[in-house]
Amino acid sequence: MRGRPRHEVAEIFERYLRSQPQGIDVGWSWEKRAVADRILACRTARLGGHIDACDECGYTEISYNSCRNRHCPKCQGSAQAEWLEARQADVLPVPYAHVVFTLPQMLAPLALQNPKVVYDLLLRTVSHTLQDIAHNPKHLGARLGFFAILHTWGQTLIHHPHVHCVVPAGGLAEDGTWRPCRPGFFLPVRVLSRLFRGKFVAGLRSAFGEDRLELHGTLTRYRSSSAFGSLLQEALGTEWVVYAKPPFQAPQHVLKYLARYTHRIALSNHRLLAVDDQTVTFRYKDYRSRRARSLSLPLGEFCRRFLLHVLPKGFVRIRYYGFLAHAGRTRLLARCRLALGQTDSHAHGQSQSDRATESSLDPLRRHTRLCAQCGKAPLRCVEVLARPPPALPLRWPHVAA
């Protein structure tokens, strides 16, 4: 188990904002300021908390509340655990494939200026591509079920939009049988790439024709139909990267494997190596050399890169498709298990009713911790610390003097 990180992203935001002259506009949008403010407030007195005490030795401990923002490095552990628990019943006893669809770099600036439109189009295009190819009798001739997870970053925090899909290596045929993929093979990557490219470019062309794209700054040159058409033609002439790992055979490891991707954020606190008033140094993986390296950035550049990956409010980055889509999931999963000879529809996890009962329990009962001092008795909540009223209007930078 990893210990506490030496540095935190909140510390970097605080140092950077302290370094700015009073009242300066740091150039962040309202959404980015709100995310930075939640990260700064996470597990501090600003969000309230509670005092736990040990009845055995009298030890007391103050715990402050989490911000629960999906971009916060400190708040993903419990969200990830809850998500994985809920997905236990969705795992089938078959091999699983991991497929990654990457947006070409020439189109990435469109996503930065139009995140809701372009990221939604990216996820929908990935879904249609996989389902269309799988439904074709030449390739599989069956209905897939999978979930797709949007990531927008590379290891060095650059903007690098891509979608991870974890897919059972097979599907439900129209006659109700389970049709597996060939051993060690999922679907043809070149065919997936070509269809993905065509569908996404068609979707961009439609969004432009419907005036749903904002084109500012360096993108103003694409405001005319001819210039935007030239950009799309250039995109059609490049290779689009679709990567498929060979299906892994052990379904019991699927959820542990998924944990690497579901609630990952752009950079965890554990990757931070050094922070001072000028620079941030963090660890990253160089995929070309397969080695861990370090990168140092000025505070402002680090903050800029981190906040590139703030998603629009309400945007759903984990989506379910095919027989795992919310509409009909229970019925179609039961058909899949029947086709696979597994009659118990919840053989691989708790029932939904069991999980609902557990989630309704008092959180203090579900997360009981033993006393850190004597280790003999559980800590008990003895006082709730009220959350102080927010300062309105919000002053920025929101950092104590």
C-alpha cells in the first residue's frame, strides 16, 4: 500500500496563486476556477468535517470532508471502489479485449474549444464503429456489450484525447447464442480505424454545417466552408490510431484491470516528485523507451496543462453500450449468461438489491476504522464540524494570506 504523497496538486495551485499580484486575472475559465477552488478546499476546514474518538484510549482525530470533484486527485479512490463494486454483476466468464481509439492531433484543438460537442461525438463514433463492425457477419455477426472511458491527457499532461474500451471478446447473436471471437483476436484494427475515421469526419462536417462549432484564436482560419473542408480532407488522408490488445483470458481480473482507467485523472499526487515556488517536477512513463522519466515545468505551465483536462459540467465520460447499455442491461445480460451456460444472472457479483441494502447503511458503519494509537477499538464520531458559510462573491485567488 502506498504511503501519503510528498506533494499535492492543491499545493501547486496554492503556490501559483500566491505568486500572482493581487486581483490579477489568471486567465482561467469559470469552470476551471471552480475545479481549482474545490481542489484547494478538499479535506480542509472549508468543507467541514468530524471528530472521531477512541473509547479505549481516548485518542481523537479530526477528519475534514472531501470535495468529491471528479478532477480532484484525492477523491477518486472511493468513487472508483463504488463503481467497481457496482460493475461486479456485469462481468461475463469470457476473455476481454482492450481497445483504444485516439483522436488525431490535428483535430485536438477543435476539442479544446468545443469539448462537449467533440468529446460526445468521439464517444458516439467509437460506439458506432465497434458495433457496426461486430454486427457484420464477415467479422463477428453479433451484438457487443462494452463500456467506453474518455481520457484527454498524455503522460506529460499534454492534450491527447482518446477513448479506452473494455469489451467481452464475443457477442450475442440474433439466434440467442454466444458467438466468440477467434482465439487471441478481437476485431480487425485496420477496418476499425478506417470506419472510425470516416464516421468521425462525417460527424464533424455535420456539426460545422449546423453551426455547432466555436472557432476562435488559431482556428479562425477554418471558419469558411472551404477551409474547414480542407482540414477534414487532410484528416481523411492521415492514419488514425486504433490499438487493440490481445484478449486477456482471466475474467476475474477484468475489474482490477479496469481500475487503472475508470476514475484516473490527468495526474495523481503520487507522481509529484518536487515542488517549489518556481517549478514542479513529476514522474511520467516514456512509452517509446518504456522507462520512467521526470519532467520539470513552471508552476503556471503545470496549472495550465492540468486544467486542460477539466470536462464540461455534467459531461458523462464513462458510457455503456450494446447489451451493457442501461436500457435492457438486466434482460440482455441474462440472455448472455444463458447462452454461456451460466444460469445465475448474478454469479459474478452481488445482486442489485444486496448492493442497495449495503449502500443504505450508515456510512460510519461501512467505513469503520480502528484506532491508530491503540489498535484495539474502532473510532467513533463524537462531533460534527459544521461547514463555514462560503464567502460571496467568491474572491480569486481563494488562498489564505
